[in-house]
Amino acid sequence: MSKKNTNMQKVIKTLHKIAGKDKEEVAGVIIHLNTPGGTTGTSEEAAMMIEKVREKGIPVVASIADICCSGGYWIASACDYIFANRTSMTGSIGVIMQLPNINGLSEKLGVKQVTVKAGRMKDIGNPFRELTEEEREFLQEHAEETHEIFKEAVRKNRKEIPADVPEIFDGRPFSADFALQNHLIDEIGTFYDALDYLLSKAGVEEKDIKLQQNVEKKGILSKLFSMEVDNSLVNALADYLAGKSLSSR
């Protein structure tokens, strides 16, 4: 399991724990997102867990930092209310599948791959050969089917999104201003604006909470040479308002 998937599973596990609590135990949840996206399966799972939390009567607020696109927006759309920084980027409601092809390079290098398979399409996406037209059509159908599921989830969660703006669902990202005008988000504001909103909605005084930042520590080499973009649910998950404490991850 990759680090990205591990981070997302931690988020889902946290949401699952919160969904098992009573409204009296958890006043609300704030999720801070800063992600270009992620896999459709884990994004859908996280969104479903948010819905389970909301079913308990526990408010869930999303705060978008720099970017919250694709699977990240799927997750945000499942929340009760969405804040975004004015310079943030969001949306990108689409599905992409990119398969590397090194067939030409392998021929130049004299590298061959021998494939033994049972099942005609078992090695679909094999980088040592071109896709067949049948395989391309199959993958295209899968992408379009997943895109429809994504769009259906967003429409269900964000009922005020206009039906006469087709570019909303063509995969492009949007500025916060466009997102606000077209109801992809509810308000332009910072994480602390989102926090104030949640405290007001939950009926909790700011003086009654303690904000704890749980930041993953990295060594100096990791900081200098890391090339990984974190596709998981992000810089911060303010896990929950439990009693009189607010923690964030």
C-alpha cells in the first residue's frame, strides 16, 4: 500500500470512528483539504463516511487551502458547507487514466517482455505494447461510467449547481470565485473562518476548545529531495470536536 493510500485510509478510519459516536460526544468535524485528487474508490469511500457522520446529526465543514480537485472535491462535496481561500483552485470533476507505453524505447534497447496469461484482456495496459482498439474502448467505457458516478454524487450533494453550465463537469479546475458563483462552494474564507462557522453551528465557544496540530515530521533529506505530491486528504484533517477539544491532522 502506498503512503498516499495509507494516509487516506487513516482519514477514513478516523471518520468511521466519529460515525460510531453520538452527537453528544462529537460536536462537529472540520476537514482541511489541499489535494490535486486521488483514486475514485478511496475518494468515494471517504465521501460515504462523511455522509454517515452527517446522518448522526454531526455537522461536517470543508476548508479548501490551495487546491482541492477531482477526488478531493468529491470528498468536499459530501460536507455540509464548503469554504475556500480566494486564490484556491477546485472542481476538476472528471476521470483520467494514463498508461505508460515504452514499446518504442524497449525496441531500441533490445528489451523484450514475455507475457503468459489466461484471459484475453488480462494484460490490458501492458507498457511493452500498444493498446488494442478493443482495450481502448473498454477503458474509455470504464472512465465514462466512473465519471457518471462522480457527477451523480456531486449533483446529489450540491443540488444548486446549475444544469446549464456543462463545463462544470468537463474536468477543468475552477477559481474560488467561479466555484462560489456556481455553487460548488458556499463561501470564500480561510480555515479559521470555517472553524468559526463550525463552532457557531455546533454551539461551542472558542474558549472551550484547544486546537492541536498533528504534523508529520520529516527528515532534512526527505524535505530536500521529496518529489511526491500528496494525493490524500491532506495537510490537515481537523479530526473532530470531541467534548471540548479540537484536533487536526
